Amino acid sequence: MKNLTQMMKQAQEMQSKMAELQERLADLEIDGQSGAGMIRAVLDGKGFLRRIKIDPALVDPNDIEVLEDLVVAAVNDGKAKVEARVQEETQNLMGGLKLPPGVKLPF
């Protein structure tokens, strides 16, 4: 019974740490880029786009498709960096505990 109590306590501690991680991630800003930095997409730690910066030299009304492609690439770059950071933070929180393939935290 003592082990069960200890496991419950550890589960509560982990839940508390996960809540703290969620708060930290919301405040995080990750910079995704494309076009050699001419397009910057800033995302929060949950993957939501906060702002986008476009170098005015890229704005050509006759070639809007390139600009659109670069914006998508910058957002995707930022999203990939967010996912890597979340995974890193989660691994640190869990003390290196490896999760089974396909399991992603935070939920």
C-alpha cells in the first residue's frame, strides 16, 4: 500500500510539473525563417503564430506566389522548432524517461 501512495504522490508531482511546463511554453517565442531570413514567423511554444515579418524587398505584386511559399516555409520551420523544443522540455521534465513511439506530450 505504501508503494501505491508513493506512486500517487509522484503522479501528482508530474501533473504539477506538466502544468508548469504548459505555462512556460505559452510564454516561449520561437523564430522560424525562410528566404535566408527575409521571412520570419514567430510562434509561441504551443505552435500558435504570434507575428510575421516580411522584408519589403520580397514584395513583388507580380510574383506573389513566391512570397506565399516563403511564408508557409517560415511557419513550418517555426512549427518544427516548437515541436523539437517541446519534446526537449518534456524529456527534461521526465528525467529522460523515454516515451513509446507515437506518444507526444504535453497532451
